[in-house]
Amino acid sequence: MSAYLLKRLIIAAATLVLASMVVFAVLEIIPGDPARLMLGMNASAEQVEVLRNQMGLNAPLALRYLHWAGGLLSLDFGRSYTYSVPVIDLVRERVVVSLPLALIALALSTAIAIPVGLFSASRRGRAGDAIAMGVAQFGVAVPNFWFALMLIYLFAVWLRLVPAGGFPGWGAGAWPALKSLLLPAVALALPQAAILARVARSALIEVLNEDYIRTARAKGMPYRAVLWRHALRNAMIPVLTILGLQFAFLLAGTIIIENVFYLPGLGRLLFQAITQRDLIVVESVVMLLVAAVIAVNLLVDLSYAVVDPRLRSRQ
Amino acid sequence: MSLLEIENLSLSIGDTPILKGVELAVAPGEVMGLVGESGSGKSMTALAVMRLMPFAARASGRVAFDGIDILAASEDQMCALRGDDIGMVFQEPMTALNPVKTIGEQVAEGIRWHTKASRAEAEEQARKILDRVGLPSAKFPLSRYPHELSGGQRQRVVIAIACALKPKLLIADEPTTALDVVLQAQILDLLRDLVAENRMGLLLISHDLAVVTAMADKITIMRHGEVMEAGDTARTLSGQLHPYTRQLAQASMHVPARPRPHTAGSARPLLQVDGVTRDYPGRRSSLFRRAAPIRAVDDVSLSIEPGQSVALVGRSGCGKSTLARMILALDKSTSGTIRFSGETITGRSEAELKPARRDMQVVFQDPYGSFDPRQKVEKLVAEPLHVLDKKPANAERRELVAHALHEVGLGPRDMDKYPHEFSGGQRQRLSIARAIITRPKLVVADEPVSALDVSIRAQILDLFAELNQKLGIAYLFITHDLTVARAITDEVLVMHEGRIVERGKTGAVLDHPQSEAARALVRAAPDLHRAIARRLQEQG
């Protein structure tokens, strides 16, 4: 088990380093001089050069990478070119919006998908299954921002249950803050839940054909008990895999959803930073998202071992 | 008064009738053998007793267990019966246990479900039954997972699950088919003891007439969903009044004719294996210590002459398949040399191996798994032709395929079919056609008939014998079935724990085994002649 853990940790760390190199290199390659952008089009070449020196943009590439990466490790992300405040302060404000949003969406999609998968698998080929999977098919096909608009129309404009957008801040109390995250989370979660439900259904159906299900039935356990006690845990492996992969899409989805709902989250920060060529902010936020995806996938790898004893004993 | 009574049981799935008027009865303490070839409906009969048939199945007739009408019982009643009064053991022990639960959990689960015992009580009872089936607590604590157990040990766990609550009836569906003969004998002994201890009725389902004869008091023979013959085992099998019974018995003991047996020492060896060893990396005990390697094949030497048929027998896990893979140059030996037709093949590149590959082909055990289901027979059978120096043109290729199909008893029209259009036996013919299309000098056959029904098996053995006589192909038969070895080989090599422990003329080794390993194999091997003789003594 410890060997498995160590191996996974090393792989995760290596992925993170590699990703940081790619992020850094890509932003080096794309055109646009941040110093020129900060000073405006009318600044002289000398002025730009002075600022470039000040910002350390003229140092060798490797050195700048090491400096930047070293800063990341100590949570010193540098200063934003446009806001002239430490990036970490910007990020800190936004994380408290985006992280709860992503987590609520993840929890919601799992909470919807697993029961729907169980329902469909246990009624395979019957009307209930067909309806559930038809709805899921629709959910897979429809983009989340369209869902978002429909949800706003229904719950905010028509029923007036929740705000249509904006974020009051956690200072305004937990409930108002949560309420404004509810619709965006649902909009993010539904398409994900649709995919996950289909995966859960097919994984369960495959497991239900296994010999050990028949053994459990021969013990005298009712179908439903067998489904819960024997099938579900074995079907979790593919479900976890998809869950890990979906997390990346969930984060990408927050960029769109935060813009639709005017949420001051990381997604909006990233979007604005890109339009303003605030490269240091872009780099930092992207790295943060990369780290989050890697961390979640590490968790998924570790939960495989929790689910499946065969992975624990393998070296 | 019978424990289980099946009267006029018919069952169909959609419009396809599976069972037609099946009659069968099992009394307490009695062993009823249910014999038939695949598709005869014997497993479906068992599932009908458990009422675990596929959803689409429709059954009529009467199945009565201990006075309860099974077909009319509610699902709750059935759940109460299953695992408590009726236990069931299945064919494939490797997949019959849930991989993510410990054996203790899986045995205790049924006990808790039926008796409402506390976890501790149920585990205590689970411990007892595991001890009883031969899995003592020192080596097999309840916390073991199925993947840490071998096939025979897993089958013991399945038997423990089925027998934990001392059922009145145990249904065993091919319980030993996936096990080697020595394990088979042990499991059959265990079942026999459990029947005697608890006066349990046993419905033993098998395609192996010898196994059933050795075990069963009474026998029911099925074919195409119908009962052909039923009665006392001794009388039924000694009389062989029903033509199908006779056919089954003869096929089980079939020895193909080989008018010109191989005479040894006539030529220089076709295959020469010298001191071959294969190590696999072992499991690491800690992160920093190197694991001790596992020696799968240990200093093995052997030789096969042209046209000679040699059996490599041994228990599962003894290294015979690893050895075969090295002979076929599909695996690299750790040390030692293998020479084929005078050429060394160990340590050669794929290009240099081409001539050897042409002269050496393989037939695998599973006729279902060894073909790509999306390719036509022409392409599948022609596959080995790519090792020829000069690739045949299309017309010539079709001719070669047609010829190979003809030699294995199939027609040229079969060329344009897909594998699923063939039966198991026909598929094994296809794999033989694929093996002989390059006119090889040696065919390695890994358990080529063990997945086949007895009558098909007899036909395939005949085919092997005929091709040996006609084309002079030498065989290396890898098998744990001594009847196959006896039927078709000149010489036997007995392998045990990676080593060859005995070799000699087939008849001599099987009649007078010298090594302990060979004696154990011979003792455990089911033999229809012996079993019938013993039955006749017992039943008069």
C-alpha cells in the first residue's frame, strides 16, 4: 500500500512540474509584451526596456522559470501587471467562490448520477430505464450555459427563489452566499451527472453479469441487496475514473458559468486576465487549476486502492 | 419421499424451448448425477430449481422442494430457501467470489442474512465451516481476499458459502471442471464427506461421465433439453441400453486409431530443449528489498522427434504452459537453449525466427477466445501465411485455405463465414486448420480438447491422429487430462513444480508411474472403466 501511495505521489509531482514548464513555455511563446501593455502604446522603447528590466523579463528563460516556479512553491505568485497587487491576494478572494462552487457541483453530480445509474441498471430494458437514459442523453447533448440560462429564467426570473447572478460574499452570511451559488452549481452539475449516470449504469450492468453476483443471489439475498452490497462497489472503479476526468471539465465549465452568473471567481479572473494580457495572473491561475486537477486525480488513484484490495497488494 | 421432485418441467426463452418435460428426483443423502453435453439443459435445470433463470425464461411443470412448489413460490420464499435449504456451487471458482470483499465477509454474509446472527457469531460460524472445507485459520484467516487464493482454494470457499447453513440440497454445477485432476479429486472427496455428514441431497452436474459415475448413486442423462435415460448409475452404465448413453460412454473412452505408431530413435530430434529455465520477478516484500525471483521452469530438457506425439502433463501452475511459450518463442528463457530443426531459436530476433515459426504452430484451449469475431474464416485461417517467404497471391491463398479446411473436415464454403457461425467443435477444427496451413513440422496444442464435449472431443482427437499419420506432424500436447494423453501420444513427460520428474512411453508411465507427482496424477484421474467396476460391486 505504501509503495502504491509513494508511486502515485511521485507521478503526481512529476506531472505538476511538467505542466508548469508547459504553461510557462506557452505563455512565453505567445505574442504580446506585458511591459509595453502596461505603459501603453505611446511609451518610448527606452521606457519599455527599463520596465522590462524591472520586471525581470530580460533574464534568461531558465532563470525566469526557476524564479517563477520557486515563487509558486512559496505561494508567492508575483504581482499582477494590471491591478498592481500581489496575485495571491486576487486568487485568495476568488478561490472562496470557485472552490465551493466546484465542490457543490461535484457532490451534486455524484448524488444525482449514482442513484439514477442504480435505478436504470436494476430496470434494464424497461420503461424506467429508457426514460432515465433518454433524459441523460439530453443532458449530455445540451451545453451547461444553456442550462444556466434556463435555470435563471425559471428560478430567478419567474419563481424569484434565488438571485439571477452576482455574489454577496461570505460576509453576508452563509445562506445568501450559498443561495447565489446554487443555480450555477446545478447548471454545472447536470451535464456531468448525465454522463456519469450513463457510465454508472453500464458499469453496474457489466458487474451484474459477473459470476459472483449469481453466487450472492444463491446465498438467498434479494436482488436489491445484491445490487447495493456487491455490485455497487465493484462498479465504482470506472465511475471514479470518469469522475476524476470530469473534474477538469468542471473547472473549465466554471469559466463560462461564472461569466453567465457574474460570479467573482477564478474563472472570471482568468478570463479578464487573458483579455488584459496579465500574463502573471494567467500563469498563476492556470497552475492553480492544474494543481487542483492533479490533486483530484491523485485522490481518485488512492480511492481505487480503497475500493479494490487487488491494487493494495500489488506492488 | 423425495427431497427434490421435478415433474414434466419445460422451459423456454422466447420461442426457443430449452427444457422439454424434464423429470428428476433427489432423495435426502442421495447423490444424483446429471450428465449431458453443452446445451443439453442441465445447467438450466439447476437454475430452475434455484429459480435463478434468465428474466425472459418461462417455465411450466412442477418443481417441488421439501413440499414447496418452487415455480409458484414468492420471491421472498425463494430468498429464504436459497443459501439456507438449497446451496449451489458453480463451475468457475476464479470468478465466483466478489473480488472486493474478504472471504470471511462472503461466508458470514449468508449466515447473517438467514439466521439474523450477530457479526461475531456469524464470523465464528464462518470460521468453523472454512476449517471444515480445508481452509484452516492459520493460513486462511477470514481477512483474506479471493485474489490471494488459488482456484482450488476459492472453490472451497464457494462450497463453504453453499454449505454454511447445512442445506438439505446442494446443487453443484460442474464444480471441478476448471480444476486440475488432483484438485478435482480433493473437491469431490469433500463433497462426498459433506453429503455423508449431513444427509444432504446432492445434484451433481457434469459433462464428465467418469466423475459422475464415481460420485453418483443415480444418474440422469440429458440431451437437447430432454431426459434420455435415468436410473441407478451401475445398471445404467453397465447396461448402456439407451443408444445415447452408449454413445456418450464410448466417446468418453475413445482412443483414435493410429495404425503406424511412432518408432523412437529413428531420426535426429526435431525439437531439442536443453537446460531451459525461466524466472519471473517475484513480489517485493518491502520497498527497498529486491524480490526473490519465482522459478516457473527449472532446468528442463526434452526432445521430440519428427512425427512423434508427446504429452506434457502436470497440475495447473506446474510450468507447462510457460515451457510451451518458450518453445514457441513467445517468451524468452532465462537460461538454456532451445533448438528446432537443428537451429537455435533462443535469443533470436523476430526476423530470424520466421523459418521456425513457419514449421511450428499452436492450437489453444479455448475455441471461443482464439478468433477475432469480426474477421472471416478465410482471413483467420490464412493468418500464419505471412511467415512464408513468398506471400501467396489471393487465388492461391484461397486455395490453401480451402485445402486446410478440407483436411479438418470443413467445406470450402465455410471460408466466407464468421467464427460465431460455428459450434465449439467446428471452431476447434478451424484453429487446427489455421495451425496446419503452413505445413508445420510441430504443433503445440495447449489443452486442445478440454473445453469440448466428449463426442466432439473424440472427433477432434481422431482428427489430430489422422493429421499425424497423413502429414507426419509431431505434437506436443499440454494437458492435465490423462485420458487425452493415453489416447493420442507416444511419450509422456510429467512436470511438477517447474521440473520434468518423469518421462517414458505413455502406457508405461500411466500404468506404472514411478515419481510421486505422476502417481498423484494417475490416482486422481477419473477413469470410467474403473468407476463402473466399483459401482457394480457396490450396487450389485
